[in-house]
Amino acid sequence: MNKRDFPKIHFYDQDFVDVYDKTWSWLQDFWFNPETETADLNGLFIYPHSQNPVVDQMESIFSTFFLVYSNKNYAANSNLDFFYKQQEESGAIRWKYSFPSLEAVRPKENPEAVGLPLFSWAEFNLYHKTANKKRIKEIVPHLEKYTQWLDETFKQENGLYAVKHQASTMYNSPRENTYYPVDFNACMAIHALYMAALGDILNDKDINFQYKRMYFSLKTRINKLMWCSDTGFYYDLNKKEEKLPQKTIAGFWPLLAEIPNEDKADALTAHLTNPETFGTDHPFPSLSADHPKFSVHGNGYCGSVLPEFNFMILKGLEKYHKWDLARESAIRHLYYVLEAVFPGGSHTSGDLWQGYLPNKEGKASGSASQEFPKKRYLQSAALSTIAVMIENVIGLTISLPRKTVDWIIPNIEIMGIENLSLKRNLITILSNKSNRGWEIQMESEKLYYFTINILGQKKKTLPIPSGKCSMLIDKL
């Protein structure tokens, strides 16, 4: 086995495997060197088909969640390092930089060019896939300086952050009069939550305490001011701290931030299966289906299904151990993605898209000026076809520092992953039915700890030695 090959997945529906493989092969066309303006796998990860190419903060952060599975064929941290390099004296990191000039993009609807503050979330995930503690030590000073700029520029006396809602990229979402966006404030809580975790990794009690205090302060304010118990939802606020009526996908960011208690989380996630709000045929629309501006054609952020927001919701559901809902939603979403890639069963005429229709197969409609929806938009679509495929459909959660692999599945099926590189360790985990019953076959170069969790049936943690081994589910 060549460590530079991509990991292989096994799944009973071959179309899922085919789109996974296609995504890896397409990704090689998305890397460019800004100095030479030529394709270069050691360059930056950029969407190449845009009229005005940019290095985008949100694309860069989300892309790390699938690039970590490339067996080091693609560097997951290249774009993040670029943003830290561009950091200004004030601590500012802007949301987009034009390519190849690398000048900050400052539109009038977002004059400070601020993006959703999610670097610490990405870095925490990178750490658990690479175990590179030295990197954490190097990037934390950048993120502390960034936090200081966010506080000085956007934090208000009430403890919330006031930014233009366009910072979340939802350019035409009906969020008029939004002064305190629920997504940005929840993302500040996510930033604080993972900064505290990074401090813990460094054994730095001061950083850990500082950001935990920041996190709990934000959590209290968001629950107090943005939650509506009558509708079971989190809302944007106007300048008077009044809740605005629109329910957008931004209201689910608090799940990822672990802000709602169990009761609030149950009420919030009930919207994900309610066809009158976010339980559309293709989960999950960017705007509630009961809003007057909801469009069955998608119309940008007025109903389109966006892979990056679906990924956010799935990760939020995991925080509350709603594994069944997460996996069911992931599979439904992927079937709609597959239908656009292989329309009518054709393996030649389709593609991946930036946005999808909420109630039937196909790409969403949008705005030509915003180039929406972008075709073969791997910056977010690969979240679905790679990261969601591995983490939610197959069900694997990996931590290199802990030397653990958790396999969480509702029931045993023919599926698994083969030759996934974990630093200097290649692992294979496959489930198959043999004459002796359901069997899990494993291969590893080094010892790790494997937890299998078949929901409602069995849970067991076992040390997996180097070499080949297998276990029978009935014997657990």
C-alpha cells in the first residue's frame, strides 16, 4: 500500500463510493501558487472557476474537515496558515483575499471584512487528526490577537457582538434589521469553547480559564436574549435587542456551540423533522419553509440546501448524541447530492453544486452576480461526499492524540474504510457477513483503541494490536 493513495471506503451503495472517489480526483485542480499563478499542490486551495477568484476564510476553514482525510496528498492547513500570515497589526484577519493580488476584499455590506470566527474549531479538529501539538503552540498567539480585535471592534456593552449578517456569507437571506446575528454570536462562543480546549492541550491554565469564562458569558446571553421558548428557536436581534421573526439556518449554530440545554436542544432539533420549517424532503433549507420568502427553487439563501450548513448541523446533533437523526439526515442529503452528480443514473452528465433544491432533486437557483450556485464547488460539497461520508454514514470518529477510533452506527452493514493514514499508522476497519455472522476485520501498523457502539445494542472498547485481527459482533 502506498501511503500517498487516498483511503478507500466501502459501502453497500456503490454510488456513494463513486462520488467519494470522484471528489478526490477532482480536488487536484483546485490548488494554485499565488506567486506563479499556476497549478501547484503546494499552493492554496482556491475555487478555480470564479470570475474573481479569492482565498475565502469560510471555505478554507470548512475544507480542513475533509482535507484531513487525504492521506497527506493535500495539506489541510495551507489556507489557514495563509490567513495567519495575512493577519494585520491590529489582529484583524479579513474574510477574503483576492487572487492573485492577495488584497483584502472589503464590500460595502461588510466593511470590516469579518468572517465567522471558526479557526479554533478547525485547529482543534486538525490536532485530533495529526497530533501536532507544536502547531497549537504556534497558532494560539495569532488566535488570541484575533480575539482581541473582534472584541475591540464588534463587542457591545451587553456582551454580544454586532456585525453585518453578511459576514456569514448568506448574501440574500431575509435578515433585515439584524444588529446582533445569532450565527456570529454562536460562532464567537464556538471560538471561545475551542480556544479553552487548545489552552487545555497546551496545559495553559490561564488561556483555558480566560476562554471558558468568555464562553459561559456568551452562552448565558444567547440563551437569555436570543432563545424563544414559544417557537423553540434562536433568533437574530435588532439594535433594541428585540428578536426578529425570521427563522434561518443561522439559528442552529448554537447546537455546535453547546449552548442549549437538553430541553432546548430537543425543541430546536424538532424543527429538523418538521416539514413546515426545516424538515424539507432534502434536509436542511437555509430558510424556514413557513417564511413568506421561502423559495422551492432555492433562490440563494432563501431555501437552498448548502452542504457547509448541513455539516454544521450534523456536528451539532453529535454534541447531543442524536446519532440516528444525524445519520438519517446525512444519507438523505447524500442521495440528493448523488442525483445531481448522476442524474437519471448517468455517470457522465452531472456535477456537485454549491446549493441544492429543498424539495426535489437538482441544483438551486440563485443570483448571477453572486455566481450562485457554483458548479463543482468542492470547497463545501466535499464536506458531504468525504467528511460526512466517513464520519456520519460510515460513522468513524478518530483522535490521534488519544489513539482512539470510535465507530458509532445504528446497525451493522457492509461498510468500512481501508488504508486510512493516521500519521505513521495505516488502519483498515471493515464489516462483512461471514459464515460465523457479522465480523469486523481490522488491520493496523500500531496499537490503538477501538470503540464500537451499535446504538441500543452493544458498546465495547478494545485495544487493537498491530497486524491483522477480527472480531465477531455476536461475541462482544
